[in-house]
Amino acid sequence: MSLSSEALSVGEDFSDRLRMVRDTSVELCNTLHEEDFVVQSMPDVSPTKWHLAHTTWFFETFVLAPRVPGYCVFDERYEYLFNSYYYTVGQMHPRPRRGLLSRPTVAETMAYRSHVDAYLQRLMEDEQGDPELEALITLGLHHEQQHQELLLTDIKHVFAQNPLCPVFREAGTSGDARPPPMEFIEGASGLVEIGHRGDGFCFDNECPRHHTYLHPHALATRPVTNEEYLEFIRDGGYRTPELWLSDGWATVQREHWDRPLYWSEGLDSVFTLNGQRALEAAEPVSHVSYYEADAFTRWAGMRLPTEAEWEVAAESHRVSGNFMEDGRFHPMPAPVRESGGRPLQVFGDVWEWTASPYVPYPGFRPLAGAIGEYNGKFMCNQLVLRGGSCVTASSQVRVSYRNFFYPDQRWQFMGIRPARDA
Amino acid sequence: MSLSSEALSVGEDFSDRLRMVRDTSVELCNTLHEEDFVVQSMPDVSPTKWHLAHTTWFFETFVLAPRVPGYCVFDERYEYLFNSYYYTVGQMHPRPRRGLLSRPTVAETMAYRSHVDAYLQRLMEDEQGDPELEALITLGLHHEQQHQELLLTDIKHVFAQNPLCPVFREAGTSGDARPPPMEFIEGASGLVEIGHRGDGFCFDNECPRHHTYLHPHALATRPVTNEEYLEFIRDGGYRTPELWLSDGWATVQREHWDRPLYWSEGLDSVFTLNGQRALEAAEPVSHVSYYEADAFTRWAGMRLPTEAEWEVAAESHRVSGNFMEDGRFHPMPAPVRESGGRPLQVFGDVWEWTASPYVPYPGFRPLAGAIGEYNGKFMCNQLVLRGGSCVTASSQVRVSYRNFFYPDQRWQFMGIRPARDA
Amino acid sequence: MSLSSEALSVGEDFSDRLRMVRDTSVELCNTLHEEDFVVQSMPDVSPTKWHLAHTTWFFETFVLAPRVPGYCVFDERYEYLFNSYYYTVGQMHPRPRRGLLSRPTVAETMAYRSHVDAYLQRLMEDEQGDPELEALITLGLHHEQQHQELLLTDIKHVFAQNPLCPVFREAGTSGDARPPPMEFIEGASGLVEIGHRGDGFCFDNECPRHHTYLHPHALATRPVTNEEYLEFIRDGGYRTPELWLSDGWATVQREHWDRPLYWSEGLDSVFTLNGQRALEAAEPVSHVSYYEADAFTRWAGMRLPTEAEWEVAAESHRVSGNFMEDGRFHPMPAPVRESGGRPLQVFGDVWEWTASPYVPYPGFRPLAGAIGEYNGKFMCNQLVLRGGSCVTASSQVRVSYRNFFYPDQRWQFMGIRPARDA
Amino acid sequence: MSLSSEALSVGEDFSDRLRMVRDTSVELCNTLHEEDFVVQSMPDVSPTKWHLAHTTWFFETFVLAPRVPGYCVFDERYEYLFNSYYYTVGQMHPRPRRGLLSRPTVAETMAYRSHVDAYLQRLMEDEQGDPELEALITLGLHHEQQHQELLLTDIKHVFAQNPLCPVFREAGTSGDARPPPMEFIEGASGLVEIGHRGDGFCFDNECPRHHTYLHPHALATRPVTNEEYLEFIRDGGYRTPELWLSDGWATVQREHWDRPLYWSEGLDSVFTLNGQRALEAAEPVSHVSYYEADAFTRWAGMRLPTEAEWEVAAESHRVSGNFMEDGRFHPMPAPVRESGGRPLQVFGDVWEWTASPYVPYPGFRPLAGAIGEYNGKFMCNQLVLRGGSCVTASSQVRVSYRNFFYPDQRWQFMGIRPARDA
């Protein structure tokens, strides 16, 4: 990432922002009981407790330890427990075993957070305005926000395993909305540029900005809705191998998939962070894998956009939409009144699968040191998603932001914006 | 089981006993944090919370529901969650997924217990002296005591996965004890009788008392110690296929076993419910599988006793020893002073593997109804253990009591008392 | 085993018998193509080629190598390839990988057999009448006959995987036989003796002959037929968990069992060594696991006999029946005319599951040396079957013969003779 | 693919070519025994017999059946057995079970080939010069050549499992060659075109030819040698997680990789189609996965080329090199005399991993009908390799040819040509 603090709003107090983001992580948990913080429902999921500790460890390891003279770690055993995947730092507790740890308790984890927060605030006072420090802290905050999103999608998955169907947040439904028709808008073609520009913060995988060549194409004005996806199901989508990538079909067979994650067998209700609710036809379909997104577009005679097509189309849009801060934690139907040629829901609501494998941009250089393991080593077997979701912090989203997941993963809020050749 | 309440000491108040056993389950947890109640460290292990709820469900289902007119279950969804394996009652939450449930919380589980306890006490007042009710409750209490033992061995396994090595109970060590030499005492041979006798409570699998024929043999005066087991290890026991049953050797290879469960790699310390401690040479070896027990005795030129040999030898012994009530939760060295031909530690300390597959006694009849699933359907692929352990409630142990586990299981307190042909 | 050659008929030429048994192994393969000798359809199955080579290796290793001065092995790499499980001899090619070996070819394997046969015949001429040699060769021949049976059941399994349904041997069907009704005959009770007696050959696991105590009981006059087993299926046998051992039910669920191995989905045809044929109602049900045998008897209000009950009942019977030599390679219906109280099909047709876990007899001593690995190390997790089958060589069967398999295995000709308490 | 027969040399007799390619498949097998045709050593591998039958089925299904009036298939059950993955055609025998089929025998498979060949020749006489027929047959021949390569790499894998180390073809070694130093040649940058051009045959995945943008870069003059790869190993390459992609490191750990496939543990010999031989330092390293290729280049401070970089650099080269026709079936050292700035071994010897995920070219359209399943559905999770290998038929190779494999596969002749940013 370009480690710069420019992303912060002018005049914003940097230590306020630190406090705010750190507090948000804790506030997100305010309906949880201690027991909820412990469970790991599958290897991809981490316990809530783990997210709270790991983000703290990140600050401790990459900010406090190298910069506070004589800093004494809160508990030296935490490095092994809360290192996620930084081999440069050392060995780590195996990911699939995170749910076996009842200790440290939630209270101990909170004490760990307070300890580190106090040191961070003091350090920021001592070295006020130090650009390198602010850059490191900015990175830590973006990292923390990524984990806020994971915390939410992970607790959703945990609660979904429980026949008692716990409610994470009470919320109203979207009612009987009626989305505007899906239209297609032609995008720029020929030689274009993508990648991060300007001085603001970004992750290393968004750089360098570079040329790429786009072929004539068009993008849909809005994501695919539940209703449209239901048509695909009812038309036998999940029983027609010709619609699927070979690995996708193998996954459908092996996992017995016949609907998106969290949909009820009867296709009429869905598990949400607001509890079990009726399936709303107008909402964007969510929790579909790349394989399903790809099969849907093939069935519809369309395709998925590349990440370059997406980024160029989105460049002129303001980053606004249904984000974590809105507190819905669930995608909303596209607004009717805004139709008429403008793309809707470009940011927020659901991450949009692109057809682009997650590979390094030409000339990509990972950051030096352990932080270099942040992004680069995952550039294989995954696909890029764009635009953020209803559980992404808005300040974390940029037009050049590249999210990435394996094609069979679907526990994030993942949706579909179709494209087609023009 | 012979459903009779005669096992209770004369004059004991029955409802006091109910209260005492039920309270013990909760008291055992008094050093635990809410987070500790949730974790399932392997499919064999259940979360603490689950044990507390399941034993309650057992009373609710088999005592309250059929006997309290108009009884309304605490939460109808609990039947699915807390039925262990009674298909006659209905479907159940899959065992390996018990650790995915953060709800009901510990507090809700305790409320469930209180609700059921209140109804039970009222029922006992109403039907005071009803022999059938007392028989049912006796069964429920023995069931609860079995789960107290599992609760302890399960939390030990949970804590053992945690690099922070939590301490369940502080306790002193056994010091530098020096056990008496192992001697052999010849047992009765010819036609003998085994199985439960008398009117007291027993499980159905202890019946009927029946004839069996014993060949000349002798039993060791005490269980094998850590020191003796260390000799086996140092002599290459875990690297010599000829010492092992074929399935045992396959397990050793597959699991990379080279020492008992909970022993440190350096063979000098051991994880206990009292925390990580030095390995005491004089303590009985514990947490060995049947395969290891069998290999050890083959290496030593001995064999394991049959359950009939064990029972006949134990018949004249008083049921006393190092049990759960002693609060050590760890086996003790054999007392020196008591040596001289008498068998030591027959009851308590460690369960003793026998060479006997767990099969029905001749003429065995399971109880009628769902309760008939309690024991009978497990009579395949398991082996019998005898005598109780340091985490068994003493009032639960009888000379005819048959415990049973698979030959590769070792998370219980399982030890070795050798035998040999005379 | 008691290594004695007395089992041979008086006056029989010993080297003729050697030649005859060795030739039989080759003759059994005379309808096979080279390609058929190679396939291993599951880890339990060995390729035909492997059986032919392994039995030869057995003679080479345990007879020629120690007794022929300066004997040079045919190919020193064969020890690794064709040692089945004798760790005392050395390391071995992993069993599940036997089907990956296209070499040695069938022709090379036959050359290996000829080489060893020539040496064996010469050795027998040189040491004619040497009792120890004859004992060793007798053991080798019984071993070879065991593998003849496995060769047949293994090629049946191989062919059954092939949608082309190859025919191993053409044969007529049993027609519309009508078996006699199943009756029960009370057996001896009280103190009895079982185990091998006399001087003839037996395996070590049949010794020593010893006392055991039998409780009053009765055995069925014939095995369960396909028709009777169909009733169990139609009555929902495979969908009723209460009928099954716990491990059996888990197997039914995991393997999606709903009928015996080799039965067609429509329950009207069956794959046999004579090809795909109509299911004959009167034939003994075959290819059922212990779990199925146990569930069937529970459903029928009966139980399986113990091996002692079986042996005592069979003791007065001549070893005759439908064996390998009959060339049918398929079980036959019980003969009608012979009904009337006498047990039928005690020997041959189908192996009969007993309720007895395969454990050592009291005082059991395995043979010294590598041969000691023959039987003893398998005495765990398996159950005893008795009586031989339609693919067992008749001269291999004795009343005391103990066959043993895991409770979920069913690719042998395994059937059910019920018992009940008297 | 552009179904055109123009790829054939002018004046070549089309039916001669058909005969030649078909005969080559059979001739490749002339050192094999029947037993060798049967084995499937892992799911990726198919038995030799299967390749011979499947390529025949391809002609029968896509040429004879639709074009020969009243054509009667050789055996209607073969469609199920020899359909590889064309769901549009119907269901198929599961790939991992191909090695369970001893029938049809080799002789029957050869009869199948003759039957289909005869019909094909007759059809070509009848419809001589029909461009659509010739296009279909051209496709069938390229398909057959792809399977010739697989047949060779598969039998290599089969033989490598056998401790007897069978030799497929006798051949001399490359001796003590000394390759030229590795140099780097700058490639074209800016807007370029890639993809198939002209009228000759190509597969659909090579189309359409299209613009793409290249950033400044340089490519190595030759592939990495065994000696260079040994340095990587000796420098701890396989023990340094920072050098690996995350999924690559997981694979290294899970599979215990510490050297290329087929290398001996001592790193001094290697299994080849010419038998077990000394490892030659100068030969191109082969049988490395994408993960290993990627880690090697990271260790060396380089990277892998993209497929566009590769294609543009290779465009001016004649397709010549060490191919299947050379009969070596093993890569050769780069020739010394030819050094000095020109890239060597661009074609033949080893397939060269590129950094490019296998995705559709912009505007890609799969062929209509079942043939559309040939390539398109595999465009996920795989990476592109270029240039052909020592077991590729030379007439099958084009500069635009895109081979593709999963990043953990290494049983093909896969090597490494490094690139770097200029």
C-alpha cells in the first residue's frame, strides 16, 4: 500500500479517528454474549474474539513493538495465538483451530485492546504528525475495518448454524420494493488506465496504476435481484451442467448446492443478521459463489465484467451506498426513482464478482518486511470482487479497492452485476 | 438397569440426594468462564454447556414429560439440541456440531436447570415414595454422574488444546512417592458368577448375573506406573510393530503416537486438570488407549485381564479410592504401606482396560422404550474398562459396573492392570 | 497352528497334494484375461496377480529360503512387493497400492510360480517324510487355499465395478426351489469344550481346546433366505435406527446402504460370479455385513449365535456342502427333502456371522517367529464367522475353523443363521 | 476452434494423415504389456487403454454417428465408459474409477479402433474434399495427439509407482552437456496482438486474436536447469514460506514436497521414460508445479512471464525442437553453440508455466454443441503453459497454443522460463 495518511479528511483529528475505528469494533459486538465470541463455524470463519485480538496484535506488532522504546508486549504468548499468516514474524496457531480457544476470555481480550489503545494514543501524542507513524496507523485502521466486515460475516455464519436462529440486530424489512429494469450501459474501450491514483491510502495490490486495453462492452445498471435469481433456479440452473464451469459443477455436486447460502429449502425465507426473514424479491441476490455468478450470467446470455471494465465504469461515481454505518447489515433493493441509465448500487450492498483472477498488476511490488505478506501471496486461485457491501465500512472503500475470494466461497455478501460484449 | 432406588443409603432423603447430585454438576464448573462452556475440541468431546443441558433434558424427557400432567417443556427446540442419541425420541443435532452452538447461553442453560429442578422437587413431594418415580430419578442421577465425569475429561481435553494451558483446579503434586513392587495374585478359576447381584441400582448391561468359566490366571497388585511405561517407550515400544495389534499399529502410524495423551514431547511433563506439571514416575500411567495397554503388556510378557477375571478378583473389595469427591482430579501413586499381596487401587485413580470386548451378557435384555437405547446399541467395537477413576463419582461405581470405549480412545483416565496365565 | 501333516488323507501322496493345490490356483484363473489380473477395486481387494505371487512368496520365504542351502530368491525385489503383513520379515508395499503395479506381468508371475514349485518338489523328494517340512508345506497349502477364496471374492468385486458385467463362470440357476421352513433346534448347554482337537492341522487361533459355559439356546435349521431378507427390507429395516447397533446405523447412513452388496437397486437381480442374474428367493442371503446380520435378527426377534454355540452344534456334522470344488461359486437353496429337524447347510454356501468378537482363546500362544503374525495380531475389532462358503476349498474347512472380518465388510459370501435363547 | 483443414501441408493426402496419427497412438504402446494398459495411478491419470478407446469414441461420436447414415455403434455401452466430460452427450463413468475396468481388454479396444478407422476411411473416400468433414477430422486428430501426450505422461506416472522401475523406452543420456548462461532479452511492449491468426487449425480458446497491452519486460534465453533448481533446493527453497504463494506453501506442507516429482530423495537420480537415471545438471528442470516455478523465480529475483509476453516473443520462432517424434521422451540440455542472445528451446523439451490464469480471450465464443465443452468450461483455477514438450507431437504445436493445468499439478513435462520487468 502507499503508506500515506492523506486519506484522512482534512482537519480530522488523527487520534480521534483511531479511537473511533477501534471503538467501532467493540460496539459491533454489543448484542453478543460471551459465548458468541468463541465459535468458529468453519475454517474460513474466525471467532469474534479472535478478530478483536488479532487486530490489536497487528498494532502491537507493527506499530508499538518497533516504535515504543522498551515496549513490553501484553502477553508474549499472544503472538503465536493472534498472528494470522505472517511467517516473517513467526509460527502461528493453525487457523482451523481458532475455535478451540476459550482463553483468553472476552474480558481479557478487551483488556488487551485497552492496553494497546493506551499505548497507541500516547505514542501518537509523543510523535504527533510523524508521517511514517500515521501511515502505519492508517494501515492498521484499514486492516481493522477489513476485520470488522469479517467479524460481521463470520458471526452471521456462526448464528446460521444454530437452530435457535439468533438475531444479531433487529431491523425492518425492505418491504415490497420494485426495482428498476436492468439496462446496459456501454463502457469506455481502448487503452485505459486502472489502479490507485493520487496520494491517499491504498493497499499495495492496487498499484501501480497502469495501462490496460478494454474491448467494447456494456455493464448492467444494477445487480441481479433475488427474483431474477429465482428464475434461474426454477429453470433448472442447478441441474444443468452445461451452464457451469467444470470446477463449479463439481462443487455443486459435491456440496449438493441448489440455492444461495442462507436461503431456506423452500426458497421463501433467508437467514440474515436481522434474523430469519421472508425472501424479498427486489433485494440484490447475495451469498452466491463465483461459480453461481458465472453460471447465472451464462444462463442469461451475459457474462461477468472484468475488474478493469468495472473500475473504469465506477470511476466517476461517488463512494456512497448502503454500508456498515447504515446499520442495516443487509442489502437493499435498488431505488426506483434513480433509474434511467445511471448505474445503481455501484458501491455498497453487495460485493460484485468480476471475471478477473486476482493477479499482480504489471510492476507490482509488495511492501518490504512482514507487511509484504499482507496481499501478494494470495495472488493465485482467487477472483476479484469490487465495490464493497452492506457490512463494509464506507471509509474503507475506494474505486480501486480489490477484494478477493476463492470461487467456491460465498459467506461474504457477494452478488452479481452482469456485463456483455458490445 | 434394574430400576430400583435401593442403592440409596437407608434413611437418606431422596430429594436431598437429587439436589446434591444436580448441584455438583454446577459446582464442578465454578472455575470456568462463560467462554469455556462452549468449546468442542473433537467429536468425542461435548461442550460443558451441552452436558449441563443434556442431563436436564434427560430428566425433562423421561421423568417430567410422562409424569407431570400438562407439563410444558422449557423450550421445545431443546429436544433437538440436547437429545444425545435416542432415535426413539426423535432426530437430533449432529454430535460433531455441538461446539457450533453459542446459544443457549450459560445463563439460559442454568435457567433451564432451575426450571427442571423445581418441577422435579415438586413432583417428588407430590409422589413421595413412589418406587417407579424414584427408580427413574435414580437412573437420571446415575446418568448425570456419568456426565460429570465426561464434563471433566472433556474440559481437560479442551484446555489441553490451548497453548495458554489453563488450570482447571489448583492442587499439590504427589511428590516423590515410591510405589510398592508389582506382584501377582492368583485368581479364582473354574465356574464362577459375574454380573450385578442384589437389589441395588445397576445398568441393564450388568445383567443378568450368570455363570462363566475362568482359566487359571493371576492379576497384578497395582496398575502400571509412569516409570514402567517410560521403560516401554525407551525400549522402542512405539517403533516395534510386532508388539502391536494390527489395527493398533495402523493407529500409531496414522496418528504419529509416541507417548500417552497429554505427555510432553520431552516425556518430562504432563497436562493435567491442575495445569501443566512435572511427570511423576510413581503415578499410574493414564490416558493410554487399549492398543497401548495391549502393546505394553505384550512387551512385558503379560496380558490384560478379562472383565470376568477382574470382577471376581474385585468382588471382595470395598469401593473406595481416589474419586471425584477427593477433588484431585488426577491419579495418585499406590500407597507404599499397603503393599504385601493385597491388590491396590482396584477402584478409583484410573479405569482399567480389560481384554473383553463389550458384548451383551447371556440373556441380556435392554429396557423397554427409548431408555433401551442407553447401552445395548453400543455393544460392538468397544472394550470394557473397570473400576472407576479419579473423576468418577464414588457413588456411581460398583464392582459389576461396565464402562466401555473404542480401542483408540484415550481421553478418559485409562490405565493398565496386567494379568497373566497362571 | 499345530504344524502337523496328519490332516492329509492316509496314503495320499504329499507332493501330489502340493501340486494339486498349487495348480488349482492357476486353474481358477483360466477364464481371465491378463487385464483382469491387475485391478484392485478397493483396499480390501487384492489383484489376482498379487494372490498368485504372494502365496508363492510365502513358500519361498518360509520353506525354501530357510531349508534349501544356498537358495537364491527368484527376484529379491519381490519380498517388498509380495509380503502381505509380516513386519518381522521386513517392510512391504502398502496394501492400498497393490493395484498400481502392472509388473511383474502375469507371465512373469507364472514363471515365479514354476520356479518355486520346482524347488518345492525337489525339496520334498530330498527330505521325503520330514515331518517339519511337511508341516510347513501343509501350512503353506492352507494359506494358499485361503487366498483361492479371496481371489474369487476379489475378482467378483472387481467385475462388479464394471458396467460391462463380465461373467467369471457360466452356470445354471437354482431354479424355483422352495426351502424348508426355518425351525430351531436346542443346543447343548452348561460346561462344554471348544477348539481344535486331534492331531490334524489347524491354525493357532483354534487352540487351545478349552472349557466354556453355554446358556440354554437354540439354532436355526438353515440360513436366512433372500426372500426372508426382502421382508426385512420391505418392512423398512434400513430406515429404522432402533434395529441397528450404533456403529451399524452410522455405516448405513454414511454408505447409503439399503440392500445387500451386489443386489440391484430394484431388488430383483444380483451380480454373481456367473454374471448378472435374477434374484432367487430361495437362496441364502449373502454379502451382508455383521451390522445387517445383527439388525435382521433383532427385527426378527432373534439373535446371532456365539461361536461356541455354533461349534458345539456343528461338531457332529460331516464337513460337506456346496464348496469351491462344486464349481458353482454361488450359494444354493437349502434342499427340501432333507428338512425335518436336522440343521442344513452348516458347511459351505455362506459363512455364518457369529455374535463373537474375534479374541484369543484362553491360553492362546501365537507361533514363534514371523509366522506368529499370521493370526494373533488381528484379534481386535473383528467378528468370527463359521462354516465356509461356496468359494471355500472343502479340505480347508474344519468345525473349529475361525474366519474373521470387520463388522462393515461384506464382500465375502457372508450370511445369517439365527439363534435364540431357549 | 476454427474448424479448417488448412493446417495440413499442401498436397498431403488427408486420409494418410488420419492413418498416420491413429497408428502413432498404437505404436507408442509397442513396448507395453497388456497389464500396463489397465492401471490408473491417480485420478489425473487415465489408463493407456482408456486413451486408445476414448479418442476412438470421439471420432465415433462426433464424426461417424452424425455423418454415416445408419451407423451402428461398436458397443453402445462404450458411450458411458469412454465419454470423458461431455455432459451434452450424456452421463459418464466417473473419472477416478477408470482404473477399475479390466474390460474391454486391450484386444477388444484394438478391435474398436479398427472398426472405427475402417468407417472413417470409407467416409473420407465417400465425401472426399468435404471441408466440414475434414475440419471435424482435423479436430479429432488434434484431440488424438493431445491424448498421445497424456498417454506418455500417464504411463510415466504409472511406471514411477512401481518399485521395479519399468523402462518405457531405452535411450542414451544427454551426457555432460554444459548449457549456455541464462541471459535476458527485452520483449516488445505497448499495444500488441495475440491469439491465433491465419486460416490454419486452432482450438477455440486461441481466438479471437485481440489487442493487449504489454509493459516493459525481458525473457530468459533458456529454461531453468536442474543445476539451477538444485541451488534453490540447497538454499532452503522448500523450507522458506516467504518464497511461496499461500496456497503453494500449504501444498508443500500437506504433500511434504521437497523436490520435483520423479527426483530421488538423494537428489541424484530421476525416474524417466527411459528408466531410472542419474540426474543431469544441464537438462531443463521438469515436473515442477506452478507453485514451485513461482517460488523459484521469486527466490531468483525474477518472475514468470505472462502468456502474452511469451507469445509475442515466440512469434518469430519456427516451431522446432525436441518433440515426441524425436523419440527421446525426455528434455535435452540447451545447445551450447546456439547461444548468444537468441532464445533457445522455445518449443519442445518442457512446457513453460506462465503467470497467466487460463481465462477466455475478450470476445471468446465456444463452439456450438457438445464440442463447446472442449475448452471453455475449464477456464477457471488453471494457469496457461506454452511451447510444447518432449512428448508433444510437433504438428500439434502452434505459437498461439494454450495448454492449461492446475497450479499443483506436475506430472506433465513442466518447466520454467523466467522473465523480469525491464
